[in-house]
Amino acid sequence: MSRHLDLVRSFLEQLQARDHREGAILAREFSDIKARSVAWKTEGVCSTKAGNLLGNTRKNRYKDVVPYDETRVVLSLLQEEGHGDYINANFIRGTDGSQAYIATQGPLPHTLLDFWRLVWEFGVKVILMACQETENGRVHVHVCACLLWSGAERKCERYWAQEQEPLQAGPFCITLTKETALNADITLRTLKVTFQKESRCVHQLQYMSWPDHGVPSSSDHILTMVKEARCLQGLGSGPLCVHCSAGCGRTGVLCAVDYVRQLLLTQTIPPNFSLFEVVLEMRKQRPAAVQTEEQYRFLYHTVAQLFSRTLQNTSPHYQNLKENCAPICKEAFSFRTSSALPATSRPPGGVLRSISVPGTPTLPMADTYAVVQKRGAPAGTGPGTRAPNSTDTPIYSQVAPRAQRPVAHTEDAQGTPALSRVPADQNPSGPDAYEEVTDGAQSGGLGFNLRIGRPKGPRDPPAEWTRV
């Protein structure tokens, strides 16, 4: 577990080390991904012969998104004339190397049967849908009570049943068992699929407000979506079916987020973990997976949030310092107005905030003091306790006047004793009674003691301080 958390922490620290260069680095990485993807096609590394056959081209929603031959899904059911083995879909390997995902386009009117053949043949239990049926338009009611779409683009044919309205796709009969809204963005449908007197339950999770070629306003609901999908999947071995309109951009983001989440759950994050390599590998299996730079930056943001939560939930050190961590996604990160991810500060003690969350404001300079830390063993050191090294206990730290200290806390929500605070009206004892400020910046490491302001407490400052 310790090594696993070290790898998680290392990834977050690498992100923070990029500082203001974050935007340029991600832009360069994504440009490299696109260049390699083009090279694979021009050099014949990733062929698309099956999808370009005359009888199959009409089954592609977009002529420039054609599945790679090596990983394409090959159908075997209903191979009579007019229902061959082709569908615009690719397998994507999971963390264990299995065919964990089927990335596919949203069905067309004439590929509804092929879609349900895919679901049935490969034992799909959960479908993740990252688009709406129609986007970029408005619905109007015609005088004949018909629904007409104005200025809208059809992104996906409805392949699920509605209430009291079963859907027939060839020999497959689909009925709606239940429909609920998990939150403002996600709708969960439970479908009953019947084929040749056999019935199965298939769940569909639809993200209702994810713009085409864009990103959601927050990572919270994306993480909720993949978590719910895995709960519904249970221990089943079938792949998750993931689609948007073309089955590449939004689909790739969902697959990548779930992939990284599985690495966390199984504690199999490699020492050289890289989101660049994750996306690159997925693009070898499904064309244009994670299609835009904006989606690539959103993926980084979401993974950083996922990693930060993991540290807070599993590390006692992070549990004790939760009060110093701003909520991970309290405010949505604006991907449309900034090309670079904002830099954040890391408080002493190793607490690293998400790359999208601003740090807590520090105290004014006039009310901050620097004090030498003693090299003696800290209180509570005993058998089984790791002795701190030079990086754990800095020589210089910052203290705040007792009048500004918050009241003492007994324990956090998990029952873990929280960091104690000395009340303002209580006299301290000993020369080390000044409290550390965990959300301030580290001292500059100068080789002398620094007195910035006169202490406001009821006693004189330590004798070791000297005036600069």
C-alpha cells in the first residue's frame, strides 16, 4: 500500500512541479499524440480495410472515423445477407490486458440491429452513453403533434425503449424496466432485452450535458458515472460498451478515466505511470480516442482529482490534514477560457491540492513568524513509528500569534485525532509552544533566524530570535 500511495503522490507532485508550464506541456504532449496517430495511418501500421469496404462504408457515421482492423469488433450472429460481421467498434484493453471496453459510434437507423447484436454476443451488461440523441438544436412541436428539430444534428439513434413503448430491433425486443436520474447530468435506465425466449438485464448510463468536442463543467459526475458503471457491472466478465456520437473523443475520455480508476483499485499503477502513454495506447486501438486538447486537459484534471481523493481517503497523514485541503471540485475548472492549468501551492507536510483548486489564503506577512525547529525526536515517537528525516521536519517553519489560532478540534469525521490548536487565552509552556501554520509557504531556507513582526502573545519571543 505504501508503495502504491508513493506512486500516486509522485504523479501529483510531478504535475505541481510543472507550475505555469502546465498548459504548454499538455499542448506539446497532445500535439505529439496527434502526429503519431497520423503516422500510424500513413505508414499502414493501423489499417482500416474492413471499414472502407463498399458494403460497410454506409455503416460509418463519419467517413474519417473508421475502426482499426486489428482491434475491430467482429460480429458472428445473424450473418445472413445484409447482416455481415461489420460494426464501427473497437475493443480497448483493460488494466489486465483483457477486452475491457467496446468503443463504438452511436447507432445509425440502419445499424440498430448490429448494435444489439454486439451487446448480446459479447455479454454487455452496462452501456455508457456520452451524448444526446440530438445536439446543437431546439425541438419544436408541429401542428400535427409531430416533433421537428430545427438547426439540430442527429448524433445517435435511440436504441432503447421508452415507458410503455417497447423497441423491436430485428429479433431483439427491448423494454424499459426503470428510469431514474442519478443527478442533474446522468440518467440511469434498466432495460430488459429478449432474444429467442432468453431475457437479459442491460443497464444504460447516459450523460446528458457533455458537449460535442468539449468537456463537462465538472469532473464530479464523470467519476460518479464510471463508479456507478462498475457497481452495475459487478463481477461480470463482459466488457463495458462506451459510445458517444463518433465513438472517439468523449468515449476515449470515459475509457481512460475508468482505466486509471481500475489501476487505483487494484493497486497496479506502474512506476512510470503516464497519462500520455495511456492515451497513446488507447489511440492504437480506437482512432482519435480523446479527440481534442481540451478533452486531454480535462482528463489530466479528472485523474488529478481522483488521485487526490485516494490520498485523502487512504493515508492517515492526509486524513489528519484534511482541514487544510480545499474541496477537490468545489469550483469547476474553466477549460474554455484558459489554455493552461493554474499552478497551486502545496502546504508543508506534503498535502497536495488538485491542479484545479486554489490554495487557502495565507496570513498577512506582519502576523507571521519564523522559528527554528529542534532536532529532538518528536512526541509520540516509538516502536513502529517511522523516524522523520530532514525532509519531514524542516529547520524553519512558520508560526502564528496565539490570538489568531482557531479553537482546538478533538477528532475528524473518521474518528482520527485532528491537529490540536492552543486556545488564545491559554498560556503556552516551553520554548516550542508556537503553533505551525500548515497552509503557509515554506521558508526560503536561509541560514539564519528571521523575525518579521513582534509577537502578540503574553510573553516575550524566544531568545534565539535576532533582528535582521
